[in-house]
Amino acid sequence: MAIVSPSILSADFCGLGDQCRLVLEAGAGMLHFDVMDGHFVPNISFGVPVLASLHQGIPSAFFDVHLMISHPLAYVDAFARAGAGLINFHLESEDDPAAVLAAIRAAGCKTGMTIKPGTPAEALDPWLDQLDLVLVMSVEPGFGGQKFMPSCLDKLAALKARREALGLAFLLEVDGGVNDETAALCTRAGADVLVAGSSVFAAADPAGAVARLAAM
Ligand code: DX5
Ligand code: ZN
């Protein structure tokens, strides 16, 4: 069984709260909240006030915040106060990873570190023992609805092996192009958490899509 983290980037923002409740009731373990700054990635999404509203309206939801921003350190506290359960930031961001991790922990959130498709899994080695979750991107970050890049599979397998060798317990998450076809490849390679945006929210039956992914 996989943990499903629907990416609300693909939701209908006109009814965002209802869309979140629907996927949570269908078995989503968390909600994936994609933050984009128009600088680290060539797109702008949503930020702190949207998370605060969702957290207030659905206090039981666990928010898996994915910061695709150049300077995560400056925003960790604000997202934590707004209700983040876990804060993912990119190893490729411009801030010192040690400082960002310390800020996330000090703010009381779980720690997540993310790598883009061009970054090797080994680059995470110095940080693995400080992470609750590792996010492997299976598309270039910035947009929903892109095609899955199979190169993430070797990285997932390598990180799973590394986790076992080091006796660690971080979760492995994959994000981008995850659907009924690619999800099984990801879980077989070692993914524990499946992020899915368009394959859930653009589906005729989003609840059914979550249930199918959770069964992977
Ligand atoms: C992409 C985001 C993803 C995105 C996934 O930069 O990090 O979370 O919403 O969307 P799909 O599942 O449609 O590829
Ligand atoms: Zn994401």
C-alpha cells in the first residue's frame, strides 16, 4: 500500500476545500502543496495564506509542502505557522541546506529534501540522516501534467538501498507524471509516497483515482 499525496496544483481552485476533503475521504494520506516563486521555477502558484485557510478549514489534514523556491530559509517559519506538517525544499536552492533543515526542525515540522531529475541521488548523502522524507522529482519542477521520466526509478532504488545500508527510516516520495501506469513502477523501485496531480484531479472520478494509487 502506498501513501497518496494528491497535488492540489491540479485542483479546481474555485472549490479547493471541497476538492481536498474529497481526496482525503478517498484515502489520501496527505495533501501535496506546491509552492512556486517564478524564480527557482518558471511558474507561480500559491503560498502562505492559501495554506493557512486550508489548514483552518481542514485541521486534520497533513500538508506536505513542496517549496520550489530559491530561498526557502526565509519562508520556513511562515509555512510552519500556516499549518505545514512537512516541509520539502530543493537541494538545488540557494540556501545552506543545514540551516534550512535546522529551521524546519525548530519550527516543529518534518524535514524533506528534494532533488531535480538532473541531480544524482548521491548528492543527498550528507543529509540523509537528518531527513524524514526524500522527494525524487520525476519531471522538471514547475508544472503539472508533464510526462514521467523513468530515470527516477534507479534513483529511488539507490536511495532505498542506501536507507537500508545506513539503518535509516526516511520515506521515499516521487513527484511528477505519476498515474495508473507509472505508479507501480515507482512503488516497485521503492517509493512509499506517490504525489499525483493531474491523474487525480483531472480524472472523471478523483476518489477512484486515489483509491487505485493507494492500492499500489
Ligand atoms: C511539479 C509539481 C508537482 C505537480 C505534479 O513541479 O511539483 O507536484 O503538481 O503534477 P502531475 O502529477 O500532474 O505530474
Ligand atoms: Zn510537487
